[in-house]
Amino acid sequence: MPCYRPIECLFNPKSIAVIGASTREHTVGRDIPENLINGGYTGKLYLVNPKAESILGQPCYKTLSAIPGEVDMIVVIVNSAIVAKVMEEAGQKGVKSAIIITAGFKEVGAEGKALQDEVMAIAEKYDIRIMGPNCLGVINTDKAHMMNASFAPGGMPEKGNIAFISQSGALGAAILDYAKGQNIGFSKFVSMGNKADVTENEILMYLQDDPETDVILLYVEQLSDGQKFIDICREITSDPKKSKPIIAIKSGRTAQGAKAASSHTGSLAGSDEVYNAIFAQSGVIRVDNMDEMFDYALAFSRAPLPKGNRVAIVTNAGGPGIMATDACIVSGLQLATISDEIKNDLRPKLPPTASLANPIDVIGDALADRYEVALKAVMNDDNVDGVICILTPQSTTQELETAKVIVDLGRNAKKPLLSSFIGMVKTAEAVRYLESHGMAHYRFPEGASRSLTKMVDFVKWGERPRTEFKKFQVDKKAAMEVIMKAKAEGRTYLPEVEAFEVFKAYGFPVIKYSLCPDRETAISVADRIGFPVVMKIASPDIVHKVDVGGVKLNLQNKEDVGQAWDVMMEKVKEVQPDAKIWGVNIQEMLPKGGKEVILGVNRDAQFGPLMMFGLGGTYVEVFKDVTFRLAPIRELGAKRMIESIKSYKLLRGYRGEPASDVESISDTLLRLSQLVTDIEEIAELDINPLIVYPEGKGCRVADGRILIKLK
Amino acid sequence: MPCYRPIECLFNPKSIAVIGASTREHTVGRDIPENLINGGYTGKLYLVNPKAESILGQPCYKTLSAIPGEVDMIVVIVNSAIVAKVMEEAGQKGVKSAIIITAGFKEVGAEGKALQDEVMAIAEKYDIRIMGPNCLGVINTDKAHMMNASFAPGGMPEKGNIAFISQSGALGAAILDYAKGQNIGFSKFVSMGNKADVTENEILMYLQDDPETDVILLYVEQLSDGQKFIDICREITSDPKKSKPIIAIKSGRTAQGAKAASSHTGSLAGSDEVYNAIFAQSGVIRVDNMDEMFDYALAFSRAPLPKGNRVAIVTNAGGPGIMATDACIVSGLQLATISDEIKNDLRPKLPPTASLANPIDVIGDALADRYEVALKAVMNDDNVDGVICILTPQSTTQELETAKVIVDLGRNAKKPLLSSFIGMVKTAEAVRYLESHGMAHYRFPEGASRSLTKMVDFVKWGERPRTEFKKFQVDKKAAMEVIMKAKAEGRTYLPEVEAFEVFKAYGFPVIKYSLCPDRETAISVADRIGFPVVMKIASPDIVHKVDVGGVKLNLQNKEDVGQAWDVMMEKVKEVQPDAKIWGVNIQEMLPKGGKEVILGVNRDAQFGPLMMFGLGGTYVEVFKDVTFRLAPIRELGAKRMIESIKSYKLLRGYRGEPASDVESISDTLLRLSQLVTDIEEIAELDINPLIVYPEGKGCRVADGRILIKLK
């Protein structure tokens, strides 16, 4: 777990000074003191304004230094040009933390960045933790603090067990307003702004130990440190004492979105593949929109986790029951089988037209009592892991009474009971009752289905076997020598034979090969390796060997080899006369029966080496069926990488073919992870193809290349 | 266009008699008269109850016959056992239509089905149109009629331009309640129940000409007649005078959902592929859930159609702008380029920190005037086809004033202006204003993005070139002879050589081949066709030829052919000694450079021949990259079939390969469509593979088989 300086001082200061409090209404300088006072801040509040005598009935201080008592935290609203001065004063005063609301820093360009750097230098000198600049503020609804140090309109949010971290202040404010209308409460709300000091990583660590927080929502435009984010989130999402789900939106998924994001925050977002990799590795639930985010947040914050994926649906209408069934099955849940015992128990209590199979249809004229009978049965059934209750308002339907039944049976239950009362007018009171009694309610059944699925996935994630980073015995020195040689020669491209040297040093299963500088060596090496052999041109200048006639397969004897040499040299000289030729690479001709897979690495400027895995061939390119992970990866990570491609079933033995040696691919991926983690010079790397044989028969690196950074 | 008896009499009767009106509250017999009276039904209403003197202040008649005046329509609520009697009475009385609310018919089993048949026979005798039985009723909000002949709770829906057809009464009731809460109005509401007489097809035809209806929503568990549905919906969705979008939910997508549906409605739903095909062919927008349905319905019913796919986004917050951009791009829209002219015009009117690129960010402190400036600019810009306006409620935001700006600029505009005010409390009044002024508003920007996409798709659908069913000159008689011969022999399986005969009769490009009953013929035929050749076993009993050693490729000369014959006969006798052997099929060995595709047909019990197209090979199986259409298909349909597979790019010439002769695949698909439409005996058919050569070089049927129905 990475170690950070603590940031509690931003959430529970005993005293706050607002620097730049204002007398004018509808200004941030007025909204923040108002929010702090109306929110019921339990600490000591000071307002600083050089001109005003008092604001909102509170006396004003001319300067921060003029405040008689200690000040734990300052909230800074003054013009960006004088923030540095305020920080210096704060340092002198012994202030521990600062929320800098003020905009006009890094997000506006070079000049702003210089200002921000200056502020940060002072903060570091005095060890002041900074939230922002350019943020909406921080809210802590804990009764002991009741701190609304933000200019979010609408005042203090309701208390709840959800923490919301947002890189967009405006979106944060909108979400607080939305949540208020939906009876959703928060434990903490943090607007991070420019993340000059505190990033999502420290906030997440803080929230892991926060007893008020059960669920964490995150809106980010870019992550500050991907590897640390993975480490922290893995801990939080699979903490054996108390794991907490993290639900994240990373906006700027598309190139156009990323462009909009970069013009907005002044920072370049990594590619979306990196983010998919990071979220997959960290156990974070990535969502695409706010609807999804709140659907899942509701379930996680209000319902216990299910033990498995078997769902029972209770409904008073067939149609929505069918739609819920579809949604459950599509998202990977299973309909629980209702046992004969339970059916026999239910039969006399429900009308003869009721359907006792799952979905259980209590029929349109059901009053609350029928719902109670059916819900009790499935809530007590060990073959049911979660329950979705659907209600459509019909003439005789008892919406509110049914809601009460749901609260009674679901509130303290050991399994999730989610509900969907479809409607708006007749269902309003009942829905309010459900929401205000802490139940997860959805407008339409699909919301309940997909939320239950995410809960099941989260439980599975928590139960996964834990593996460590495997450390292979390798010859890093030998690998480095190859790379340093190329570097010394000013070359960024390491052709096959050099790449093979590096691979061998790290124990990759490279095929038998030998670099042969001349015709005779080629023939004798071929004889030693054993026919048939493959001949490939070896040149630091030729990247696409096939295109220059630089590959000859299936050479059967010495004559073939000699002849191939002659033809190849002539052809290459013709096509690329300036290419430096090292000779040829003579390789064993691999036996048939293998499958081609591709391994690759691309070092992301921000997050480091991004590993890729996929099957070889055109179709896989067309279907973009590849998977990514940020290195280093653990043993389970390698396994998951392989399993997560759609064409994985081809490796498992499709249509009677033997299963491929997936274990050996996994081993190669782990070695690759170690290689690119060890050697930062590697900018890009391809193994294409890695030939995989049936189980127990291993795999072989048949071709590859490396690109290095010169500095 | 199919021809139906008119059903107006179900929507605008001049007089209605409710048979089974009741004095008891909270009964259907009381709810329906109440809904008719309170809804303001403009015609003459009669209540029939043999015991009551009056109900709801209206006098009661003992029987239908006792009513003095004419009765256009009856609403039947009495017990299922006496519905037939009522119908007979209605026939005598000259009633034109009946809504049968009563349940207990086909949906409860054989006995109920008999009752339903009896009722239908009477209805046909007297030419009475029936809605139901087992339905919620019919609503017509047209001022001239104001007919709420349903027991939906909540009374008359608001008037609007959306028609809703539902196979589930309960869902219909729930949706009416939901819509009421969302300020969504309806033109017509129809609960179809068992569809004993009137189905979605007649209702759709009626709605096509209904001036009150602009958008049609459909919830179905199964369609009554797929081919007619396609014909009708194609007309409605691409009517040059006034096309109307149809948005449909077909529940029971999964096997489990379909099972739930069949236990619910007593009818077997077709496979989901058939439905995907039907919806694709008919121009119907298929959605998976109610959220989507209402998102799209809002846009279509409230905004004009866009001319193209270029969107402008105006926002007061970066984050949601990025999210909207992502959602637009992912769903196939394009961000409009804001011209320098417009930027120059906007610059002095917006603060320097505002972003003038698309999304246009008017910044968090924007009042309504800034929105007005930006929205006016993009609404007037010819490079913009549609606009999404996003608002987050911040301290100074003028929610209501901004809503007014949107209504002013959007209400009578020629391009869609969709909005998303993110929030719930601060935004409530503004959202109500938008909704009640007929604007399409969404909780989150993604709803607006995806709705705009569907509008663009709908416009494209309407603009597609129209093609007809191509009628090839074929030899149907020859094809039938082959099939009748197999039929006469009691065989359902037509092996390759017979399938080829059928294909040839329909002008398919079958490869050169000849059935050779003995070794010598095989050799001489091979010599005539030209070496190399392929030899395949010809047997009505062998389905998987490769598995019994029944395929030999690349036979180079006469000796090869003779030897292959010997080996094959020995092997086949060994593996499948009882197989009747016709000899072998000698075929030309096709040149390389072709791509394998697969064509197939499976006759759906309910909807007829379902055609399939996909690329050959394992990957395509793994990725399930195939497409379906119900035969017959038009020329454009064949083209769309080919283009709609993901791997289509492989046929267009991937990575420098020549493009395949797609035209010739299309031709083969059209011939196949004609074949399976002409000959109903064909139950299943495979062409696997069809080898396609580069453009202009055609394609060849290399293998195939047919399964026929014996009766």
C-alpha cells in the first residue's frame, strides 16, 4: 500500500477560516460561509475580509494573522494572484490544510501553472495539505463535524453512506441536487479541482478507513497515478474486514471526448484502453453514465450483498416479469428454481391462476398480503440469493401497504430485496416510503437486474484467489547489454535476433534459431538445428521482412538453404539497397497443431507499460478482440487476461480440438510483465506470433521485435 | 399493403354499452363506467346490469336488448362462460365492435380456448370487431371522442401525439401512470389482450392514418404475423406523406424470458433472431427497456427530425459536456465544427474563459443570457443538425430563465433542441416548464445523445433507396422434381448432389460437379472436368462426409482418382456399413483467392423462412457474427444483410486485399429468398461454403444440403 501523508485535516478541522468571505449575495465568498453556518459546522469558524465588519452576523477579521485562536484549515476564495501570499501567511499561522476554491491556475495555461507551482512550493514548505485549486469544496456530513466547506447550492446534503469524489465541480453540484431529489444521502463529498496536491488516491485511502462510508463514487477525467490507483483500489474493494465498492466514471472515452476533456482541464488523458485495464485490475466498477452509477450505488449502499447469482422475481404483472427475466439472464444472473416444497406451501395461499414458477406472478388483483406470502417464501428460501419485487399499479393494488411489506422483509434481511414499482403518480407515495426507509427502488425492473448483477460480480471479485507478483530468476544483465548496444549505436529498433536475445535472458520459450552472417554458416546451422528450417533476413533496417522477400519457409535440405540465401540476398538488395544486412536468422520450422497468439507492450506516457494479449489472425483484428493490463501483473491477472478475450473458447478446445497450453501463455505473460517493469528503456514490444501447443506441450516465441527509447 | 376490415369502430363508437357494469367499488365493472363518464366520453353511454337500478347516477338496463337506441360498441366484463351469449345478443342488436375485458379464455388452456373460439365464431357471423379478450381496454383522447373504455387506474391520460399498443394490460396501466408523472400525453392507448381478432397489425394500420398520432410505442410478447408486420411497418415508417416512428419492446428475448412469456400468454414466442430480423426489415426501432422507449418517444414526439448527424453541445460545465460528447460519438453522431465566423461572433459575447469549440462551455456562472447567445448561434448554424443543451445548477444559474430561452428557441425550430438539466431540486421548476412546453428533456445528457442518434437513424431509414423483390427466371419444376423424389422415398435429407440440382434450377452458381455411380465414371468425369478435382461421397445417409473419410481434395490425375475411390469406399463401408451409397460426387477444385461465406435458411414455425448470412470459419462461429432476415428479401435487404455483419470489412478488401464480389453474394441471397419462398417443403438449407472471388469474378456454391418437410 502506498504511503501518503494523512489528509484528515481536510475533512475534520477543528477551526476554519474563510479567506475572502464576502458581503455580496450570490457570490462564492458569501455562499461558503453560508453553507458552513447553515450546515451546522461544529468547529470554530472565522471569516476574513479586509473591508467588512461582519458577514451573516459573524464578525470579520482583516487578515488571517489577525485571528486570535488557532486555525486548522483555510478556505481560499481570493483572486489567484494573491493566493501565494495567503498561503505564506497560513504557513506562519500553523494552518494544516487549505481548500483552494480560486480558479485561474494550471487550467488556464502556463501563467496559471507558474502560480500553482508557487502555491505548492509554499504548501510543501509548511506541510499544508491542499484540496484544489479550482474546486467546489469539501463536505463532511458526519454529525461530529457537519462541515459544508463548499459553494454547492442547496445546502448540506442528507447524511448517507456514499462518498462522492468528483473532478468536475459543476457535475458534483448537479449530482448533489439530483441526489437530494432522490432521497440519496452522502457521507463525504469532495471536489478535487486541479489536484495540485491531494488526488483521488489519498482521498480513496482516507475513505477506506472512514466508518461513515460504505460505497465510493468517483468521477474523473484523468487519474493521477494509475499504478497507485490500482494498488489502493484493490485494497479497498477486497478488504477482508470491510470491502467497499468503488463505482467510477472516466469521461473522455472517445478521442473527441478526450479532446473536450483536455481543453477543459488542461491535462492529456491516457487512452481508454489504459483506463479499462486499470479499472479491471483494481476491482473498480466502471460505468458510462450517471444513471448506471446511481443504480449501482443504490443497491450497494442499501442492500446486503448476495451470496450467489440466483434471483427470484415476484410480480403482479406478466410483462414486466418477462422483461426483468430477460434483463437478469442477459447480464449473467440465473433464475432461482422454486422448490416443490415452496410451491406446495404457496399454492393454497395464492389464487389458482397465480404462477408459482419463477417469476412468481401474484396476479393483477393482488393486495399486499399476497406479496407478503410470496416474498416471505423466497426471502427464506436458501436457493434464492436475491429478490426483485415488481409492482404495477392496478385498480385494487395496495402500493403503500406493499411497500411496507418490502421494508419489513428487506430492511434487515441477509439477502438483497430490490424493488421496482412502475409508475409515477399512483406509486409516488409508496416509492417515497421505500426510499426513505432505506430500500433500493428502481423506476424499471432492468435497473434492479443490472444492479444485482454488479453486486454478484463484486462478491466474486472479493472471493477471487489472491496471487502475488511472480519473480522469475532472469538474466537482466544480458538483456540490458543487448539494449545498451542498440542504444550506443543510436538505434531504437531491435530486430528479431536481438529481441530473441532479450527474450532468452528472461526465460521466454524462444524457438531454436541462430544468426548466420554468411551462406556457409546458414547451411551448417540449418543442418544442426534439423530440417525443415525457416530463413529470415536479419537487418536493423528492415521492419517488415516479408515485404522485401526476407522470409523463406520450409527449407528441406542444405541445397534449399543455399538457394534461399542467394535469392533472398538478391531480392533484398534490389528492394532495399541501403539496408545494413547482418545475415540471416535460421530457425527451426515449428510443427503444426499450434495456435497463434499475440503479446504486446506499449509504454503509456502517463501510466507505464500497457500489456496486450490476443489471438493472432485477421478476424481478431477485425473484431478487436484483445485485452489490456498495466504491468506488473500478478498470476491471476495473467490468467484473467487470457480468459477475458471472446475467442478464449478457441484456446479451451473448440469443437473437439485439444485445449491449448494456457498455463504456458500465462507464464510468458508474467515474464513479459517482469521484463517491461525491469527495463524502462523498452518503449514497445511485440511477440507475434507466440505459437501455443496443446496442454503440456508449451508455447514458442516464433517472431518478435522491440522498440527502445534512446533517452 | 395487407387489407383488413376497418377497426375505427373500436376507437370512435357513437354509443357504448357496458355489459356487466357493477355497483361495487374497486371492481372492473365499476371502474370502466367511471372512466368513461369521468373521461368525458362524447357519445351515448348505456350500463347493463340485470340487478341494479342505477350505477354512478346512470340508469341501468337489464339486458343489452333492452337498450332502446342503437349500440355501436359493447364493453364486456361478464364472466367468460356467458360472453358467447352476450355476443349473440350483440349480433342481433347490430353492435359493430366489442372490447372484451373478461379473462379466462385462451390464456388459461384448452377449455378457455374453446370458449374463445365460440366467441370468435359468433363475432365473425355478425361481423363484430373484437379487442381482447383478457385486456385492459382502449383509450382515445381525441376531443371529439374522449373515450376511456378501460379500467386503467388514474383516469384519462393527458392528450398527446403518442399511441401506445400493449400486449400486457398491467404494463400498460403502469406506463400510463408513469407517463402522467412525466407530463407525457397519449393519442391512443390499446391493450390487446389475447388478440383473438384485432392484432397489432390492424391497430398499426389504423394509427398510420390517425392524424392525432405521430409516434407509436409497442410492447409485444409475440407478433401475430411477421411478414404482414414488416409490410405494414415499412409503410408507416417510410410513408412519404407522414412517416411515423415505431418504437417496440419485444420481451422474452432470452430462453428463460420466453418461457416466462409463454406461461403468461399461452403462446410460444419465436426465437429472438427472427424478431431482430423482423424489426430490422420493418424499420421498427427495437429497444430493450422502458427507459430507452421513453427517451426516444420524447425526442420523436416533441422535436423535429434532424437533417444530418452533426451535433452541437452547449453546457455550463465541462464534465457533463465531455460525457455527452462520449455518448454522441459512441452512438455514431458527429460533433459539428463551429465555424470561425460563429466563433468570432460569439467571442465578445461570452467571457474569455468560455470554450467556443464544440462543446461550447458558457462557464459555471452563466446566466440565461449566455445560453441564449450560444444556443441562438448553433440553432442558426447550417453546419449544425441538432443541439443538446446541458445545465448544471450552480449558485448563480438561472434554471427557469434558461428553460424559457430553450422553449423560445426550440419550440418552433427546424432542428431538434434537446436538453438535460442535471439535478432534481433546483432544476425541478425549470424541468416542469420545459416538459409542459413540449420540450424533450432528459435526466442526464446520455439520454439526449442516444435519442438524437435514433432520430438520425430514422431519417436515414426514410431516405434509403427503395427496391423491389427481384423475380428471377427459374426452373421451379426441376427443383420440385428433386424434392418430390426424396419425399416419395420418405427421405427428409437431400445430400449435396440433390441440393445442387435444386440450386442449379434456381440459377445458383454451383461449381462443376457430376454424380459418378462407379469408379470408371469417376475417372472419366474427372478427366472431363479438368484436374485437380475433389471427390466426395454421395449418400442419402451420410450427413457429415468428412467424418467418414468421404472427402478427398486436390486429386491431380486419373490414378489419384482411382486410388481415392478405393480408399474412400473401403473406409466408408468400415465406418458406416449400412449407408446407401450412390457413388461419389466429382467436383472441380476451386482456385485459391476466394473467401468462404455461409448462407442458410431455417423455416420458423410461426414466421416462415429465416435466412442467415455470415462469413465461414471458426472465429465467426465464436463471435456469432451472422445476420438474419425473414424471406422474401428485397435487393436492398440482401445488400444490408451482407453489410451488417461485423466482418464485412474483410469482404470489402482488408489490408490491401482485393474486395470480394459482394454483388454476386447478393444475387445468390436473392435467388435463395425466391427458392425458399416458392417451395414450402424446404425446412432447412445450408450453403457452406459459398466461395466468393474478387469483384467481377463471382462466387461458387461449393457444398450444400437441404432438409425437407415430409408433410
